[in-house]
Amino acid sequence: MNVSLVLFTSDLRLHDHPPLRAAGDGSRQVVPLFVRDRAVDAAGFAAPNRLAFLADCLRDLDEGLRARGGRLVVRYGDVVDEVCRVAAEAGADEVHMAADVSVHAHRREARLRRALEAEGCRLHVHDTVTTAVAPGALTPAGSDHFAVFTPYFRRWSQQPLRDALAAPRTVRVPDGVGSERLPSRAGIAGVSEGLAAGGETEGRKRLTAWLRSGVAHYEDRHDDLAGDATSRLSPHLHFGTLSPVELVHRARAAGGPGAEAFVRQLAWRDFHRQVLAVRQDAAVSDYRTRHDRWRSGRAAEEDVEAWREGRTGYPVVDAGMRQLRHEGWMHNRARLLTASFLTKTLYVDWRVGARHFLDLLVDGDVANNQLNWQWMAGTGTDSRPNRVLNPLTQARRYDPEGEYVRRWVPELAEVDGPAVHEPWKLPGLDRAAVDYPDPIVELSDGLARFRRGRGLER
């Protein structure tokens, strides 16, 4: 074989890239291709923060390929049409790509396979590119997937992983294959002011720093809102600038309770993918229905808008929502409590919150986002579907001195200590001057409404 094509999707890296390795081993020349999918734009998933991060990733990938004698070919349009067109231009007889689990990915793969076969071109789909353990590799007796995380994690932890692959030394790209210009984040409107930089180079630097000085403390500090002690690697996992296989290997090599806790989070990511791989409707429908009678109407819409804007009157909830808007990212503990507040305290459909998160999160991922929202709403895989996270209790536990709140809710910056979590109790607070709202709901009222709506009380 003379030419193979590698279709990059959510795997924008050179290190530990099985499709790129297979293409390079089997062909003298390789076409590295990324297609900006028109269908993704049409479906509303091309959010500004992810487009900006994607632009960084593509530029970095192109620079890495050029340092090895190659280049990235970029096209825009229908993925199947563009892959077939580029394969014909290059004379490629094989296409390599990573497996994925979304409905869109499954349909794209099936269409691509049919179209390539009609042209006499073979499609090779590689597992464990975007996951450490492939979806479907682990199944319990009598089912096509694990519905509970703990037994899944037990099996996942025993599964041998393939070795991580080195980046290629050289990539030879055939002449005559045209490319559109690389996108730039500079031309994208609506990007969060504090959005982090993307790309494999940045991701590997973050990973090295995390393993050197962060992971050892992860078990004890991962819920510390003010300490910001999580890895912040989720955007790089989402875009595939880091390999989950390599992360597991390197974390295990670092050792210790912190590394074990971090690896557990990587397993959660694989767990959600193996659920979505066989229950693709879980992206839009209840995994386990609770027959909720979610609120609607004007009052509910006003509550949702206050939640989106970070004006609920509960400072720790508002801090999380404002961090999301400013950074395109949110601390994991804040994600849980803001989701609980919307679905349990305001009793609003989880899909409303999931859509807002996907509009802003740079790591907005269909499997993780939708199934985490369902977990918190009690319609997913959580074994305690009716748990409610009290924002005041959560604030006292995970932001005891109020530092996280003061960082993101500047109206309350002058309130000292834990009193910042309940500003309405401060007798000397000038409410007009501070311009911070009263709570939009009493927690006891919200809890009673949720329990009635779910049929737990009559």
C-alpha cells in the first residue's frame, strides 16, 4: 500500500495514536485529515468555547505534523463526502479512524464504511483511542452493559491496557491534496474570557505539572472548591489531545491514593461511554424514568434564567454558574451542586441544564455531560435517585471560608468568612448597595415540591 488516510475526530494528538501508527506502518504516505463537520454545526453543538479550543488543537496538531515533515489537511462539509474526496485525490486505499459512541458517530461510521467500500477503499476503526477500555469490552452476565459503576470499576481495574505508543518520527504526506485554512480562535465570537488554551503541547505540559505537584493531593482535595485542586485535563480528554490509556499508565506509575482516585475518575468516563454505546437514547431520554412532572411555565422560566445568570441568591450556586460563563469550565463539585439545585430544588428538567452546560463547557461531552446530569437528576445510574444536595451544607463543607464564593461573586467580596454563604442573615448588609438577590426559593419549599413531583409525598 502506498497511501493511507487518517481521519482525526476527537483524538487530536500525535502521541499514543493507534490509527496514525497503523497507517504509518502499512503505507509509505499518510494523509492526516480533519473535517469540520457541517452536521455538528447544524445540530447546535459547535459552541464558541469548543470551537476556540478546537482551533488551538488543530493549529498545534498541524505544527507537530510539520515538525515531522507532514501537515494537517483540513476540510469543511459532510464528513463522508470529504473523506471520499480526499481519499480519491490522494489515491488512498485505506482509511483509519477512532471509534466513538454517540448516535452521530455511529451513523457517520456506517455511512463512511458504505461509501468507501463502494470506491474499493477499506475503513479500519480503532478502539481505545478515546477510552482506556473499549465500550463493550466489559459486560456483566445477562446484560450488554454495566448499569452500576462499582462492579464496572472492579472489572475495569483488572483489565490489561495496551502500551502507550510513541509519536511518529516522520509523517510523509502526498503532494496535491488541498486543504482549507486552519481556523483561529481570534475570529470566533462569544468565547469565554477565561477560556484555557488548547492543543496537545499545552495538554502534555498540564499533565506533567499535574503528575509532579497535583495528583498526590487529589484524594484529599478534589472537592475543595477554593483550592482548585483538580487536574483541569477534561478539555484535553474531550478533544483527545491527551490519551486516556497514557493517563492511566502514568497516574499508576506515580502511585499513591491521589493517583488511584484520579484513575477512578478516568474509569467513570469510560463507564459513561459504555452506557451510551448501547443506550444511545440516554443522550436525550431518561435512562431510568422517575415519571417526573417537571415544572414549566413563566415562573419556572424565570427561575432557570436566574440560575443561568448566577443570580439565585445562593452564593455557592451562583459562583459555580459564573465560573462556567467566565472560563467555559466549572469545578466538578460545583457541577454537582448546581445540577442538584436546578433539578431537585427548582425541579426543572435535567435536559434544560444539560443544554446550557453544552452551550458553554469546553469539555462539553455528550456521554459525560448528559449522564452526569441524569445521575444528579436521579434518572440515571445513581443508586440513590432522590438525594438532594443542600447548597448551604455543601458550601460549608467544600468552601468553609467562602473563598470560592468571593472569587466569583464580587458583590459579596467584602463579607468575611463563612457568613458569605448566607448574606440574607447579615443585619448590617446594605442590600441596595450590594445588589445581590434574596434566594429565589426556600430550600424547604423546594424539597417539598420535588418530593411531591416525584410522588414521594402526597
